[in-house]
Amino acid sequence: MTDAAINAAAPGRPRSQRPVVLAGLLALMLGGFALGDQGWRHSALFITGGAMGLVLYHAAFGFSAAYRRLFVRRDGRGVEAQLIMLAVGTMLFAPVLAEGSLFGHAMSGAIAPVGVQVAVGAFVFGVGMQIGGGCGSGALFTVGGGSIRMVVTLLAFCAGSFWASLHMQWWSSLPRVSGVALGAELGWSVAALLQLGVLSALWLLTRWYSIAPSPFSTTPLGRRFLTGGWPLLWGALGLALLNWLTLVLSGHPWSITWAFTLWGAKTAQLMGWDPLGVWFWTGGFTEYALKNSILTDETSVMDIGIILGALSAAGLAGRYRPVFRIPVLSLIAAILGSLMMGYGARIAYGCNIGAFFSGVASTSLHGWVWIFSALAGTWVGVKLRPRFGLAD
């Protein structure tokens, strides 16, 4: 997410903007009602996306700035909050995934192959999110919050993701092993305990390295529950619970960037592109999604919900103020970084949400490969930021 988004919930905010709040909530209500034609789960996922947008905005919960602050300022609060989120997600996911079904509905984790393409894609994504100033979830909630720069980021993200889809056959031919879920290999109880131990060790290591105060806030929320400025811990717990709810409703965990690939492909179709014979878009789920409305796609529905939820949150915080003047270098950085994020996320089977958060919570080995590769890319991206006039 952007530095502006980090400060979205800073003290001294103006009064809530009622027209913005009403517009966001009305769109969520009408959208939820209209999506009833696709089934009640679609409507529920749309509203869940709205709740995610509110949590992301009010807690200013992002990934790219959290990693940068750890490297540059030795401020580990954002990363510590992410580790807590992963630990809670692991505990919530394990019983559901161990059972394999819930209320007669099949449940599956975010499991993907592990190989060269995951490592390369996550590294490219890590570089891109520092240059672009955001990530998958950050792009959505800051767009909803009124960031015009992040609108550019989102458009370029979609373009990069679609571009990568045209090369997926080649990337998939590189050395890799089938998806490995520690829960399936070791048993879910053992895998969950093992992963909780690793996450605890990483949390203690980050706390030791960080010179910032603890991310735990003891300040009563009071009116801030609606107007924002949430402690990071609230954001971590809220996102873990909402990801679990997504798993229960849809049968798979939260993802974001598949929708960007689909939106890019549909835009390309409008411009004359023909998917006939393209490996990634031939047969199965991808071909079906391309032939049908984005409103039939669960990820797209949730992404739209996140934008609207963040719009409502920005109105509640009194901070919905689009700025249309963007420095040229910043605009170039947004486009270049987002193309890299889109391309990297597609070949790595997801972004900081679908591959990292949902992957690790599912005890998938690819989620761990993703984050360490992305952190390496983040270090490179941080070094490149000054060339685009971007502050640390």
C-alpha cells in the first residue's frame, strides 16, 4: 500500500463524509441483492469483500510498506501483524481443511506447484510492489479510498497479469514439483503445530530486530471502530477471520489477482484479441470465466466488494479526497511496478494474498517459497525507489 494509505487513519481526521458512506453502502446493498441471481454464496462473498475493504482501510493494513519499513527503518510492526494473521489463519483453516468438507460443500486450500516460476514470479512481484507503491490488496483498498495513482496501478496490474497469461505454457514447462501441503503430508495437527512454531520464532526474531514499539495497541477503540485508526492487531484478526469465512463460503481461500488476469483478458477481447489456441485460456475454468460475465466470477465479485468497502471506510474516516495531479516519475513508477506485479503474480500463482496469506494458512510449501522470494525482490525494489523520486 502507499504511504498515504498508511496515514489514512491518522489522528485529527475530519468528520465523516455521509454522501460517500451512503454511496458505498448503497452500492454494496444493491450489489448483494443483484448477485442473488448467482446464488446466495455470491452475495455473501460480495459483502465479505466489502468487510475486507473496510478492515484493510481502517487498519491501514498493507504489505509492501510493511516490508520496506522493516528493511529501511527497522520497524517490524507491520510484519509482526502479518505473522499473527498467518498464525490465526492457520488455526482457523486446519480443522476445515482436515475435514475436507463443510455442510456438504468441498473445502480445499490454496495449494500450488513449487518451482522456478514461483520463485521468479514472487521476486519480480517483490520488486514491482516497491516501485509501484502497493500490492494486490493495497491496490484495491486504496482505489476505493480515492487514490487516482492506484487506479493507474490497478490498470497496469491487469495488463501485466494478462500479459503473463499468454506465457504460462512456457513457465509451466520449467522444473517444478506438484503442490505440497504440509497438512496432507504430516497430518493437519502436526503441520499446524509445526507452522505455529515457525511463525512464533519469526515473530520473536522480528520483535528482536525491530526498534519500533510493539504493534499491540491497548488504546480503547471507542468511536474509532467506525471512523478508523484501528490497531494493526485488529486488522490482522479481522482479515484472518474473513479469509476463513471466504473458505467456508466458497470452498477455497481468499485470492485477488486472478480477477486482474480475467479483467485484462476481457479488455483485450474488446480490443480484438482472440483467445483461440492460447494455452492458458483453453478449456476448463479459465475458458468458462472468459466466456461469462465477471459477475459470475467469485474473485471478481470479492475484489469489487473490497473497493466499495474501502470507499465506505474512507467516507467514515472523512478522507475521501481524490488527487488528480501525479508527478511524472511517480506515474512511470506506478505503471512499471504494476506491470511487474501483474506478471509476477500470475506466474507465481498469486500475490501477497492468494499465494502468501492463503497459501501459508493452507500449509502450502509454495506460500513459503513465495514470501522469501518476494522479500528478496523487495530489497532490490527498495534500492530502486530513489531513482523514481519515491521516499522510503
